[in-house]
Amino acid sequence: MNKTGYPSKAESLIDIKDAGPRTKTFVLWREVVMAYVSPAIMAGIGGLVTADKGLQFAALTTIGGTSALIALMLGLWLRIRGGRIRWLVAVPHLIVVGLFALMGAMFGLCAAWATSNLLGIIIPIDNLAWVDRVWIDFPLSGVIASTIITWRWRLAVKTNFSSKGEDKK
């Protein structure tokens, strides 16, 4: 510090360099919890504002649960296989996230179709009111979960990749 009590520009640069690069890690259980909590809280707030008990219940079950399940499956795949696929790291961040969001929506639509058809065969759908919500909840949860997981995984991979490259120089 200089006499005025304010740090000089040179001192702040030295402090930043001393801190070193922080590598972000991709911890799957934390990402799955965030993929469950984020849409569940937002849908729960929406259910409270509109006084829709069905939305409040769906926030904890079909919206949050589907989101967590898709996040777990996608996170496992990205952790095991994602690093081996070169274009996932080379292509710009938003393109990768957008592609995975579309895939999550398609997976959600397929899951909604399978759920409604299988339950229609086993149980009369007239008795199950929540099956109508599945057509919105599953694709939306798929988009949210795949966006969260892919975004966070890509940030961790890019941060770790760039910090390893700096160490070699």
C-alpha cells in the first residue's frame, strides 16, 4: 500500500498473479441438485402466484424430478464420454449448449409420449389428471436440465483445459 491507503495498480496486478488460476471442477451431485432445485423453485413460485395447486405439486414431482433425472443421465454421459468427443470442446459454447437443449427437449417429448401411452394402456388416463401436464413438464425440464449441465460442464472443461495449457508454457 502507498501512503494514501489505496492500492497502486502494480500491487493489484501482483495480487492477482499470486492468486493463480482457479480450476473449476464438475461435481455431478451438485449439478444434479441444482438441476432439480432451479426449475422446482421457479415452478413453485409460479404455482404460488397463480394459486395453481397442480403446478405447485408438479414443481416437486414431474418438473423437478424429470430435470434431475435428465441432468444425472447427461452429466454421467458428459463426464465419461464428453471429453473424448473433440467437437464438444472445439465448437463455441452457445452452440454446444443450444444443441444439447434441443436434444433435451426431444428427449422430454419422447418421454412424455412414452409415459402417456404406457399409462394409457395400464391405467385409464381419465383417472390421472397429471398426465396432461407431462406434455409441457417433460420437454421443459429436459431443456432446463440439459442447459444447466452442459453449460457447467463446458465451463469446467474449458477452465481446466486452459489452465493446463498455461502451466506448460
